[in-house]
Amino acid sequence: MDYKDIKKLMDDMGNSKLEELEIEFPDGIKISMKKSEKREVIVEPHVIEAGAPMTVPVVKPQEEKGIVAVENKKEENYKIIKSPMVGTFYASSAPDKDPFVKVGDKIAKGQVVCIVEAMKLMNEIESEFDGEIVEICVKNEDVVEYGTPLFKVK
């Protein structure tokens, strides 16, 4: 099962009314997902073909404390680049390199804007549209969940 298949499975799970899903493939890979009202996805450890155990960290949403919703007409004009997976956000390709994008940078559809590391794989995240970076919503090395806003673009 490759990354695109896993991402599709996560998307389908998030958009369905299913609360829990467990799949076991003939090659020994097991995928188990549960969601609650907070849309938490849990992937349990499984054994890869070589037989070495591999564990996946579970990221749980932090409790919201005293957040007041304020309607902002300007917010509606922003497009949001969201994380397509659970992992660690990196603004650049290496600690000593410049970030892929900064606030005020013009971006083009297909341009790499960051990296999200998931299960030791570095996944380049590309913009889905043209625009200008208005806000970077997460800090370097923050843990992000599926659907976490990464960038606001106008």
C-alpha cells in the first residue's frame, strides 16, 4: 500500500459516518482507524514484512481553552493549504537551508511549500493554487494532524 492509497483511505474515513475501521492485508500490514467527535485518527503499530516492529506516534488534539470565534470578512478570501497527513512540519529541506516560503512570497500551483515527515518519510507538500503567502500557521518542527492549516494564501 503506497502513500496515495493511505491518504485516500484517510480522506474517505474522514468524510464518512464510520467511527472505526480495521483492515488487514494479506502481506501482514494492518491499518486501524478510529474517530471521535474531535476527529482523532489512531494508527496502531504493525509489523512490516521483515518482521521488525514499527510504531507510529498517535497525535491527539489539544484542548481548546477560552477561544472566542470572531467572524472576519477578510478571512473568507484566503485559501488554506492544509496538511494531507499526520506528521512533523518542516519549513525547509534542511536545518541550515532557507525556508521554502516566507510571508509575502508569491507561490505557484505545484510549488513545494514545506515538508511533512511521516513515518520517517519526507513528503514534499505542494501548493494547490497560485497566490501570496499571508500567514504561516505552524512553527518549524510542530506536529501536525491531517487537515491542520499550514498556510493562508490570498
